[in-house]
Amino acid sequence: EPFVEKKYGTQLASQSCAPSKTSCLTLASTSVMDGLTFAGGISVPTDMATAVGLLYSTSPTNPYPAREIPPNKELEFFWENIRYFAPVIGFPSWSTRPTCPGLSPNETQSLNKPGGKQEACKEGPKNLATGYAKVTQWQGG
């Protein structure tokens, strides 16, 4: 909100955002945040996650033990976060698909289809409480 207020506060102060009870400044700030979050695909949420992790992690392995951003250094903090945790590291993938529970490796490989498409592993028994089978994505499903 401080960024939007500094840049557009004077203009927004005289505006009505009726029927919303939320101030125009808050609505504009939310729009900017939404735009930044979703405009960059997966990289922006990844950067935001690592920044929040740096600020709240109490682990001795945290590379930023200060855990707070000095006043007026927000931009520098975020650029350093991006430098340290490059967001373009790729997507997780398997070199060989894990074997589905109850299938042989060959039976699992037969689920691979032309064009990179795959069938999921067969669902296991459904949980009586939820009505859903246990998710086994990490096992190839």
C-alpha cells in the first residue's frame, strides 16, 4: 500500500469507490499486488514465497538471519531475494516415472501415451471419511 499511496495517493484520495466500503487506495493496492503476483507465471509467486520464508524462518540455515527489512530498503531486499533464489529453476520432473502401486515397472510405463500424455495410476481404495482415494502423485499417479 505505501508504494501505491506514494505514487497515486493524491489522485485516489478524491475518488469514490462506491459501492465498496474499502478505500480506493486499498483497492488499487490489491489490484497492483494481484497484477504482480499473477503476471509473471510461476516466478513471481516463487519469489514471494522465498521472501516470506526469509522473513519468517527461524532456521539456523536461513541466509538472512536479520529477518526484517530495513526502512526504505524493500526493493533492495526483494532484488537480493531474486538474486539468491533464482525463480527460473525449472519444473519438477522424473527421468523415469515411479512405479504405480500394484503395477510392475513395465505396466506403469504402458500408461505413457504418445505425445507426452500419460494416464494416472489406478486409484487405490477410497477413504471412508473423505470418499477419495489417497493421492499418490509422488508414486507416479
